[in-house]
Amino acid sequence: MIQDIAPHRLANEYRPHAIPAPQDLVCFVRGQELAVRRVGDDAFELPSVEEAGVTAEGLTYLFSLDERACWLAADAGAARPPAGFELVSNRTLRMERRGPRELMLVAYTAVHLAGWYAKNRFCGACGQPLEHHEALRALRCPSCGNVMFPRLNPAVIVCVCDPKRNKIVITRYARGRYVPIDALVAGFVEIGETIEDCVHREVREELGLEVSNIRYYKSQPWGVAGDILSGFWCDVVGDPTIHRDESELGSAVWVGPDQIPGQPDDLSLTNEMMCLWRDTHRR
């Protein structure tokens, strides 16, 4: 998955007093786009501080990749790339560039944090401009003292199984929503519900099915949507006839192990769950 970058390490610890070094990486982000330089047929690079020609005053510390700090260029959400680099959408990076994996994780996480900074310039309590917290990865209002931390959106990935027929439900999003590849049921956790309740609700809303025997599998950060994903297995109960929510899904079908090609990359929790089920249920 995208976070599986060993022996590399993404260090999330906030370093408010870090000083940019020439070899550090700089993320120029505009919306869902990131400034990259194409390398070969399917890889990319990020600019260094030296290549970008930026000063410490124009940078915000994000995290570190191994020994190199990663910085966000000024004007979060509207930054212009340096010479020799181009703004590329995260969708293009995933479908065409694809690597190296550690830079994909940097890109997705940088887009997450850049979006948060861009959308939180003013205090939601009193309307005054926010400042960087002196010790935490947070924004602080100097007027009323309100402190805001980066937002994470809890969401679920659900593999709905039919053990009797040895099948699972594979979906595709409705046209224009996300990338056109096979997926599993997914959705955001609502206020006031447990993650397990969310599994029941999303399956019911998207497929018209009831499920039981919910089992947790694994989690994953997915920065381009600000998500922290939790993967679950569950078993259909009662009538297995799918009643698809056409506003959400372009397709939803029961498939057997030999009908699951998998996604074109191995970055997502969805793909790992589909392929794991496929490989362990072939007869």
C-alpha cells in the first residue's frame, strides 16, 4: 500500500524550529496538483530547496522523508512551480507516474496538509487571521486563543462477502467520480455513529444489502481526501440481490476469484483487500 515504503520512513513528528537545508524537498501545491519533474516513463521527482530557490521565510515544515525534511511552499493551495517542474494532479501521478512509492506518499500527504492550511486562514470562532502554533502542528488565533489541528476524515473500505457462493461485491464509482477502476464499498463515518455502524449503513445505502460478521482488517492514510481508512470484511445476510445507488455507483456486481484483475497499482487498501480475497479463495 502507499504507506509501505520501508526501508524509507515518513517521520510525521512536527519540528517547529527546523531550518531548511539545500537538499530538502519542497512541495508546491495548488489544489489537488503538485509540482513535479518527470523522470523516464513512469516516475517523478520533487524540487529541492536549492532548485526551488526559496528562502526559509517562504516555507512551512511538513514532515521528513528519511534524512530530508519536506516543506510546503508559501501560498498554500495556489503555489507556482519552479522552472523545470510542472503541476500534475494526484490522479495523474497515480495512473501515469506511479513512483517512486515513497514520493507518492509524500505527495498525497503534502496535498492533505496543504489543503488544510489553505482552507484555514481565519479563526472560525472570531474571524481573525490565524498564526502557526509555536510548538504544535496547529494553527492558533492570537485574538481568542482558539487552536485548530489538521483534520482527518474517518472512512471505511468494506469487502462484502458471500461465503456460500464464494463471491464478493466489486463496484465502480459513478461516471466522473474518482478514478474508473474496480473498488469496494466505501464511505465516511458520520457524527454519532461507530465505525461498525458505518459499515452497515454504507452497505445498505450503496448496495441495498444487510451484513453481519464484521471483521477489521487494516488501516491506511489516504491524504488526497484527508482520510484515515479502516478496512473491514463482512458477510451478506438475507437476500443477496444488489440494489445499487446509481448516484454513487456506476456498477456493483457479485464476482468470483477469477473475475478480479485488481487495480493497476498496489497503492490502495481497496486493492490489497480485493487481491487478498481473490488469492485465498481460488479453488
